[in-house]
Amino acid sequence: MALAGFLGLAMPGGVQGLTRGGCGYRAGVLTNGDRRLPEVALTFDMCPTSHHPGFASEIVALLEDRRIPATFFISGAWATAHPGALHALAATDVFELALHGNRHRHLRHLSALGITEEIESGREALHGLGVTPAPLFRPPYGETPAALGAAAEQAGVHSVLWDVVSGDPDPHLTSSALERRVLRRVRNGSIVVMHANGAGIRSARDLAVIVDTLQQRGYALVSVGTMLEECRAPRMRRPR
């Protein structure tokens, strides 16, 4: 578990999972969209600047060129160090920018006030660079302490995790293993966690295989915000 936390892959903790409008929650945190809809959300964490390389431009270019909706959870520290990349993401209308804290702190060590401050300082960093993020927050390391619910409510954000872990920070994971890990686990409503800096997906080719296969299977690729809207007011099932 320590290794999973180090890689940012810790699985959601807390109370038993719940379902609301076909969507999955654990400890009050969204883990998946509506299981009745053939949709998948690709999400990319932008972790702080100690991760190298700082920006995987080839991944972003593939998504942009193919008009693939994606949600980027951005830490304030990353945004401050990469303002040009941040503005490029913000200028792409199929991308949704959301919050990943400021310094990528372990929330389990913080009070509700401390968690709120981590969320707000990340948002202030983006605002200071002229970007207004969606009110979505991905807890660093996937940690969901009991204080997160009150903190998220105070900050006015909806906390989001995942149900499919790509494992892309692992430098020993081969491309074929990464693709299998994602494609074998995806279901209706899945939220896939990946990274667009650091080790991340090592090449756009891996992502292209994932995107092509998901679309061939009939999945629509959507943002987390779209999924969340459908959790509140589910639409009719899309044909596959």
C-alpha cells in the first residue's frame, strides 16, 4: 500500500460503496459514472513539478487533434511552474480543467480546515493565472479521510476518484501491460486515472490504442463533468 500511495495509485477508502442515479460513490467521493450508460471518462493528473517531464505534450496533442474530451486534475504547483501549458489546456474546448490541490499533500494528515486550505490554495493558483477550474477535486494519492466531506463542501467542490487505474507512473510497466490493465477493467461509467506529466503514459501511441479500442467497443468518451450531470439526471441509454 505504501508503494501504491507513492505512485498516486492508492485505492479509494472509507465506507462501503453507494450508488446514486447509477453512479458509484465511496466515502461520498465519486468513483464511477452511470453504469447504465456506455461512457468512459479519461482523466489526467498534473502532479507537482518534482515529476519529470513536466508536461507530456504528445498526449495532449493526440487528444486535441482527435477532439477527445478529457478532464485534467491540476495541482497549483504544476500550474505555477507551467503557465504556458496550463493556458494551452484551458484554450482547448474539449478539455475540462479541475483541481488536484496545491502541493499534492497527504490529506490523511490534515484537518478539515487544512484540506479546505489545500483545495482553495490550488484554486487560487489557477485563478491567479487567469484560469477558472471546474468545481471538481481529485484528492492526492486517492486519500479520502473522514474530514474530506466537510472540507469539500466548504470549498464548494465535488470530490472525484476512479474505478480504473492505468498504473502509468510505474516505469517498469510495458505498453502492452498498461493497455491491457485499462481495457480489461473498463465498464460502463468507468473513470480512468492517468497522468500527463512525470512517467505518465510514455507515449501517445499507448493512449491511441486505448482510445481506438474504447471507441470500437462503442463507448462514448466524456468529461467527468458530463458524467456528474448524468448522475444527477441520467439520460436514456445510448446505443452501443
